[in-house]
Amino acid sequence: MCAALIDPPAEDPDAGTGIFGSGPGGILYAVVAAAPALDPALTEQCATFTVTFARTDVDVRVIDAPAVEGARTVGLTSQGRTLVEGGGEIDTHAETYLADVDGYRVITAAVIDPGSPAPPLPAGFAADLLVAAVAELRGEPGAVG
């Protein structure tokens, strides 16, 4: 049930479009795809949950999302741990934001390596990117760039 908050929209997996970029502060993703709106009850029913795959556990928690006029938004924060050979562990942190707007789902995410010596992306970066991505989708002048 909670997978709907983190899985890509499945209406037409080939119809989405997106970009990503990486640098010393983390990895950014922005995706737009046609999708039905999320069930509003999911954010209460899935306020916290864990995803497990192979040697990876990810704890996910619903957080406040930026307000976007005419859109329903959801924020998620996650802490991941992957066990690697030799008993080591790789930790990750991600902030993901979703907006259901005009028959589309806009998703932005910032993935940060907490062990990196580089300074992380500023707090709120993925949230600000969501607001800009929705504005760009709507064709608002000066939305991005």
C-alpha cells in the first residue's frame, strides 16, 4: 500500500520525462509523468514505513511539503542502510517531494551521502525544485532558468 508513495507512476511508464544531475553535494532528480492523484489517506496510513530489498533497508517518514496552489503535495524523508561485503555499511539520506497537478505527478528528490566530505545540498533544495518544476509544467513565465 505505501509503495504508491515511492514507486514511479505506472499509468504509462514510457510517457514520463525527467532530468538528473550530480555533484559533490548530492544527486538531484526531477520527473514528470501522467498519473492519477494519490489517495490522500496514504499520508496518514503510511506516516512511517520501511522498505527492504536484498541487503538494503530504508526507513521512510512523511514530512511537510511546500504548498503549491492547485496541487496536492507530499514530502518524504528517508534514511537508507546497505550492508556491503566485509561488514561495512553505506548510509544515504534522501528528501523526496511529490505534487499531483493537472493529471500529472511531479517528483523531485535530493539524495545525499551523509559520509561525504563535501557539504550537502542546502536544506529545502528538493522542495524548492518541486515548486519550480510545477511552475515549469504549467508554463509560468520565468519558472526555471
